[in-house]
Amino acid sequence: MAKVKRQNIREIITKRFIAFFIVVILLFVVLVVNLYKIVFINGETLRNDVFNTYIKERSVDATRGNIYSDDGSLLATSLPKYRLGLDPSVYNRNATSEKKFKEHIDELANALADFFQDHSAEEYKNKIVSAKKNGKNYLLLNNRLLDFQERKKVAKFPLFNLGEATKTGIVFDKVNVRYAPFGQMAYRTVGYLKDKVAVGIEGSFNSELKGTPGKGLFEKMDKNTWRPVEGGEESVPKPGLDIYTTLDINIQDIVESALMKAMTTYEGDYGVVIVMETATGEIKAISNLSKNANSTTGYSESFNYAIREARDPGSVFKLPSMMAMLEEADLPLDMPVSTGNGKYHHYNGTMSDSHPMGTISVAQVIESSSNVGTMVLMKKVFASKPAKFYDYLKKYHLIESLHFQIQPNPRPNFPVPAKWDAFQLLWSSVGYSTQYSPLQLISFYNAIANNGYWVQPIIVSKATRADEVVIDYRAKQLRDQAPLCSPKTLEKIKSMLEGVVTKGTANNIKGTTYGIAGKTGTAQRIINGRYIPGKYYTSFIGYFPVKKPKYTILVSIDNPQGHAEATYARQVTAPVFKEISDNIYLRDMKLHRKLTGTLPDSLNKASLSHTVHPMDQTILYSNFGLPKVEEDGSWLQFKMDKQLVQNTPLSFPAKTVPNVVGMNLRDALFTLENRGLKVKANGLGTVVSQSIPPGSPTRKNLLLQIQLQ
């Protein structure tokens, strides 16, 4: 038997070692080859990739333009705010910086804790020490935005005050924040940009306001923070244009105060007021208030109903219907119209008047706001040619969109004649089966006040850069070259609108010195597709002074609460119109010459008290012929109890808190902010109280709260 040869153990181990060595050599060769590729072949590409991950060319926002009122008062601007950060790596550079860090870190942590009041000093210290230990070159200390005065204070904290920022590590990341000096005034109209939502003037004029962004290199410090670095091709951002509105802050203040008072009284769902300058079509004030349980007043501006909300207009639409009928048939104002028992039956529908009126005149159809009378006349004039009525409405700018500057502004909901049902002609003539925005309606009434000439409403007059007018929006404004109707028809329409106030549905606001003309409107509200009796959308649209109109005003309140007949436009919106017109008349000295002791009825029996700005004294007293104090530049306390007038000069000692009770918001802000105080305002109207007593010592950035009513 053959003998089997067995392998030597050493021989086996040697072979395995050689095999393992060969594998290691091969792996080393592969590693060297790949390392060569990384360093010498792909190195430049990889370095660029890393560079681009942490250093990128980013857009640099331009300074956003300001928004101004018609007199140049600032409505919205951008203020610099600062987010506080720290570069802990500067304290690892040498022994000196390390020593300073150890000496002052506790003091810095205490200062940060006292200032921000959100974490303990130990937490701040641990956060900074940990970032330093880990070699971080950026640490966000707090996300709260600091104003300029706060920035100066923080820069004096221990450790931060030992030298330049490059040595102390302090980092202030600048953030531009939009600021409204007048707070909530015209809030929805001025608008805002928030969470990708753009509304109001801020949204509609964003392309003009935002300017042209620049570009530059930025280093990524953490998830949401980038810091500029030198290098690359930088371009400087171009600031945005400044926008000048047509808003008058004094009239806006009057409007907001009057509307808030009415909303509080009647607890409506929402309310709207628009004031338009008759000759120019310029919006001088616009306010929208709707219920808000989170507001201290119960109401706030959350939606621009004046521009975007379309509703059945109700009886205010009888006026364009009457104008069309007068133009088409030349109806005499004294022509009798039978309204019977106050009900009009048409197919299976019935339209009623507020009460039976019997036989009335054409003029009384408008003055008494008769639904039946309007429908009787409409059938007489347009039943055989309904499309002709539609043509008149088109001429009156009541079919197409106004193309208003604030977007969106929907076109009216009025179907073309080919789509009319059996009710459209008659029901639309009294303001039903159609939807209009308040802005569309006031534009029509404004044309009547403007001698029949329609002018497109505008709220922005120009866009400027420094003193240069870049865009003149007035030059783009649309104006009709011919009046909406004949002079004869216009005279009849104006006569009826005066009659509404002197002897019609709004005779509760007659008797003013200047005179009011207008129309009431009370429309039943639609709920779940049905008109509900006792639930109304109320309006009053008119103009004043009646002989030479300067302002056209619309007041609408939706769903006022109370007894049904006490929530008609007569009781709800007409008095608001008068309150606004009285106050505008009192302020606007161009509306009247020197008075001879006669004030509007609403003021003759009133007790007035107001703080008058030095610049307003000469204008006020030269026009009213009232006694005044010496011209010494003092503020004046004006008091009138019926016919007795008292004037008391006011003085505000230096370095003390002024007394602003009795001032409007504009004057209060001017007075307090000029003393370096920070102001928080609540409410609307005039100041009734202030949180810090007058005469108290003041200091920079002291917060003072004022309550307006």
C-alpha cells in the first residue's frame, strides 16, 4: 500500500500568509490609485463641490420702498432689526483670547439671561462653552430680533465690549422688518407680505416696492443662517420705489372711529366705509371691520370687503335704474306711479315695499325707496327692450371691472341679456339677482356728484425714487370725456337724492349747514340660497356739500342686530355717514369760509375738547373766528361747551412724559416719539388715557401705552 504524503504545518501557514499579503498589497494599490484620483484628478471638482455647499452665491434683497399718505406721512417702511449670534472660534486663537473668555463668560451669560429672559445664565454659558469646545464658528444666541437701540445695549455686554467684533466674536445679522408707524390704521388697505401671502398695496405694488436684488457670496453658518464673505462678482441691490397713496390720515382716523362705534352698537358681521374725493376719484379713506373674537375691540381688518366682496346692493341700485329710465323715457318727476298695496307679483315671485304707499310720484319712488314703484316703471320703459337697460348699465361702468389698483377686484355679477330669466330685469332694477362690490357702487354715485362725469377710482398717485417721479398713476387714470347722462336727467337725479335726505328715507340726517344728498339701501341677506326676512345688508351712499360736492362716501354694514325695522339703512348707516361728513367738514377749512358763529347742528349742542397742534392754530381760529392764544408755538387745549370757547396753552417740560389725552393718534405719536418713547396704541379715535402719568421722568425707549376711544 502506497504511503500518503502529509503537508507540513509550516508550509500551509506560509502559503496562507503569502496569499493574505498579496491581498493587502492589492488593496493598498487600489487605495493609492483612488487617493491619486481624488487628489490629482478629481480634486478640483470635489473642492468646488464642498465650496459650493458651504459658500454660495445668493440673492441680496434690496431695501423695500416706503408707502406714504397723501401728505407724505409714513404708512409703511422697512426698519433694520438684528439677530444676535456669536463666533466662538475667536476665543480659541491664542492664550490671551482664551484668558478673556474665562474671565468674562459668566458675566456675559448673566447679561444674556437678564436681557432675553428666556433661559438661565447657566444654560447660556453651557451653550457657548460647548460651541467653543467643538470649534464652531457660528452660534445663534437668540432668535429674537433686536432694534438699533437694543443692539447698542447688547454690544456693551461683558466680553462683547472688549474690542472689535472680529476679536469679540459678536455677530449681528441684519434683517429688514416692515413697520407701520400708525399701527392698525388702514391695515388691510396698506397690506402686508406674510407667509407668501401678499395683500393690499404691499401686494399689488410689490414689483415696484421690492426693487432689484443684488448678489454676493455667503458662507453657511447653520441651517438657516448665512454670512457674507468677500470674493466673487458682487452686484449692489437697487432700492425699491416709494409709493405715494391718496389716503388722508385725518379722514382715515375719522372713518375708523365712526365705523368702530357703529359696529359696536349694531354688532354687524362686517362694515365698510369708503371716502372718495369727488373731482379726482382719489380714495381718501377706506376701512373694513369684521368680527374677530381675538381682538380687544371684537373687530379687526382681516379682509378687504370694500374691493373684493360682491353682494346684492339693494335699493342703492335703484338710482342707476332710474337714471336709465329717465334717459330712455324722459319721465316727469311729478308723474304718478301706482304702487297699490305695496306688493308686486311677477310669475311666482312677489316683491314688497316696506309699507303700502299707494300712488306716489316718480321722485318719491327714489325718495321713499319703493321697490314696487321702480318695477312698475321698469316694466313700462324696458319690458319690450330689456337689452337696452343692460347697455345703459354698461355705459355707467356697472358691467365691467374697474381695474382698480389693488388686486384682485372682481367684475360685477350681472348676466348678459341672453342669459336672463323671467325675473332678471325687474328684480335687478331694485338691487337683487346681481352682485356688486362697494367700490363699484360708489364710483357710480361719485359720477353724479362730479356733474355726471365718471372717473376711475385710484388709491396710489405716484411711485418715486428720491425726488424723481418714476411712475405717474394719475396720468394713467381713466376718465370719461362725456357725462353719463344728459344735464336734464342729472338735475332730476340730484333733486331726488337731496329729497331722500330732506323728506325721504334718510330725513333723520337732514339739517346740516353744508347739505347731504344720498340714497339708502336695505337688502335682505341670502342664507343657503334663500332671502331671509329681518336679516339685512344696509348701505348709504351719498356726497357733500350738496351744492359743490367735494367728497362721496359709502357706508355699508352687514347683518346689523336689533329689531328688524331698527336695522334698516336709515337707522344704521345713514347716521354713520353724517358723523363722518360732520367731522370732515369741521376739519377741512377749504369747504367753507369764515363761519359767523354757526356750526353744524350735531356740533351746536355738543361739548368738544381737543388738543390742537401749533401748526393748526392759525388755520383753525382764522376760519372759525374764535379767540386764540399768543403765537408762541405751544400746543393748545381747545374746549367748547355749546357756544362758550376756552383756550389753554399747554407746555411739555423737557425730559418728562407729555400729556397726550385729547390728541388724535397722529399727534400723539408725533409728540411721544419725539421724546424718544416707544408707543403702543389701542383702539381708535382720540386718546382717553395713557399708561404713564404726564410729567413723569422719561428715558429713551420707555414703553408707553395709550388708549383711544
